[in-house]
Amino acid sequence: MNSPTERARHGRAVRQRVARGSHGRWTAAANRPDPLGVLQQEAADRVVGLLPIRYGRMVASPFAFFRGAAAVMAADLAAVADTGLTVQLCGDAHLLNFGVFASPERALVFDVNDFDETLPGPFEWDVKRLAASLAVAARQNGHSDQHARRAARAAVQAYRLAMRRLAGMGELAVWYERLDAAAILPLVSEPGRRKRVEANLGRARGRTSLQALGKLTEVRDGHRCIVDDPPLLEPVGPPELRAVGKIFAEYRGTLPEERRLLLDRYRFVDAARKVVGVGSVGTRCFVLLLTGRDEQDPLFLQIKEAGPSVLQDYLPAADQAHQGHRVVAGQRLMQAAGDIFLGWMTGPAGRHFYCRQLRDMKGSADVETMDPGLLRQYAELCGAALARAHARTGDRIAVAAYLGSSDTFDRAVAEFALHYADQNTRDHGALRTAVSAGDIPATEHA
């Protein structure tokens, strides 16, 4: 590996090819793919009957559309020059794909929490998606463009400052770096805002498998079963139960030995199909109920289909041929603390899946009710968390040197965020028109 001085020199040299100020420009390419065509192509292998739910959720608002349109933005980012400074990308780093969850030590940490699209690529793609999501969310909350720009800029500045700090640290120190939820509260000075953050953390601590037992299950004919709430949650029949049991055995083999021992102490009880997310609707997903010592010792696992990343057409292939393995490997690389039951498996028809806990003190921010000040503080947390994840997986010294000590990059990406929010509004309008005309079926489901 080159010396820190050489790595920093390389990062600064990249500015000659891709100036930091150039990131502020956004104009749709003349040959830009039709965004609705991109969405439909992405959904070609999904469960057709669930796609109206996907489009129903996406048409609800510009921010909902943005959440489901990672493939659209991937094509847009790939159409402009990039730095070539490679990190492990989240691939869908919008502000709701950050949140709190429990570490194996049962402490709440704040981190990136979605890796379906993860792949190595240029660091700024994640930064731009995060910044654009903040601009879209701010506008949807009724904030002015000035406040939207400030929120986006706050995230980018926090990313830059965190990356520069991490560049001066040793390898183990960077690897062990994490954002504890306890450290979030001192950052929130206004009492009313602090109470809201404390309430959100409290709700996250209560989101456990035991809490899910009361919400997601019922007793039928003397047996504990997952509730039937079609089309969002539906019990599976005997053939699917057998298939789930078969792939569950393969999943077990991807866990470390001590986790296999722990998993073996649980008994499989029931499984159901589940509709998840916004952009993920239509992917095959199952919820599994297991019990340990007794019925009051539940474990809920989620088995989710892993398709190709939306970035795969624009970046070198992942090291992992199995898409579930790709997701798991990316999550383990980027997260400071990982789910102890994270693993992968191959299902019927050769489909790829990964598995994780359904609820392990997971919580996300209530972005829709954030005032400009709280949104800006949340943006700073997301930016710092993203920098920490990138610093573990790429050349943090080169990235920090490219970013530099000035705010040139911050201001440019914040400007890009507003321009891209305009583009997102136009794309969302196109979906609304197609839904109104009956060209794309959409149904409303929570």
C-alpha cells in the first residue's frame, strides 16, 4: 500500500479530472432513459400481483417516489464523470435508510441500515443520493429551498469533516468507530426536539421479537400463528413451508459456528409472505417465527429476495456471485455493529435470498414531522455515519484529500441536491400521469 502522503497526493490529483465544484451541475442527458421504463424493467422479475402496491406507494408523494427510484438515480449518476475513488456503496443512501438498531452488546447504534443495492463504486454517488433525499424531504415538509439547501449541505459537510478526521486515525481505530445512540442526545440542544428524539429511541428499544409476538401473531386452534393480513402479510401453504425450511437449512451454514449453535436452540413455528418497503415491493419476502425456551421467547427472522444491484450495469461486478452473499458482505463491511443472524441462501428456481432479524430494536426517524433545525441535525448524523462506513471500505486518505478543507464540495453537492429534487418532481409527475391514465396500475396500501 502507498504511503499516506502518496494516497493524499492521489486524492488531490483527482480534482484535475473531476473538479469539486463540478458536482453542483445537473442536467438530464439527452438520451436519458425513461424513468418509468427503468422502474418497470427493474420490476420485471417481481411478483406481478404486488406491483400495484409498489406504484401506489411511490405515487403518494415526491419523497415516496424518490425512495423507490434508486434505479433511476443510478442511471443518472452513471451518466456524469465520477472521481473513481472507490468505497463500498450503500447504493440507496437516502435519509430513511439510516436508523438505530441494537448492537450484539445490546447498545443502540446509529448507522446505515439498508444494503440491497450495495456494490463498490465512487464515494460521491452515496453522498449525492443522501443530499438529494434531504432536499426532497425538506420541500415535502414545506421548508423553503434555502432550508432544503442547508439540510443537504449539512449532510455533506458532516461527511467531509468526519472523513478528514477518520483519515488521521489508525486502521483499528477506524474499524471500531461507531455512533452510539446515547451520543445523539447531547447534539440536540432544544428541549422540545430532545424529547422527540428520546421518544423515538424509546420506541426503538421496545421493537423486539417479543413485542412483535403480540402484533404479528395470534392463537388459532390452539397454535401460535402469524396473523393473516392480505395482501401485506399472508400465511404460506405446505409446499412453501417446506421450501422455506429447505432454504433455512442452507442459511444456517452461512452463519459462524457459535451462531449456528444459538439458532439450533430455536424451533420453527410458522412462516408468512410479507410486503416490505417501497422500492422493494414485489420482491419475495418471508417472515419466520421461531421460539426458544418457550412461547414467550420468540425470534422473528426475515428472509428477503436479493436481486441484482441497481448499480450493476454501471460498475464492475461484485466479488460475490450470489446476490444474497453480496448484500450480507456489504452490510458486514459497512456497519459498525452487525446483526448476529445475518446470512444468505438460495431458494426455489435458484433465487437468491438473505436473512436477518425482523426486529432488533430497530427504529427510524419521523422525518415528515421534522422542522428545518431538526432535519439539519439529522442530516449531520447521516453524513457522519456514511463517512464512517465509507472510511472502513475505501481509501479514506485519498477521499479526504479530494474533499479538502474548504466547503467547495459541500456547496456543490447541495446545489446538485436541489436540481435533482426538481428532476425527481418531474419524474414523480410522470408516474402520477401514467397512474391517472391507467397505464400503470396502482393501489393504496399502508
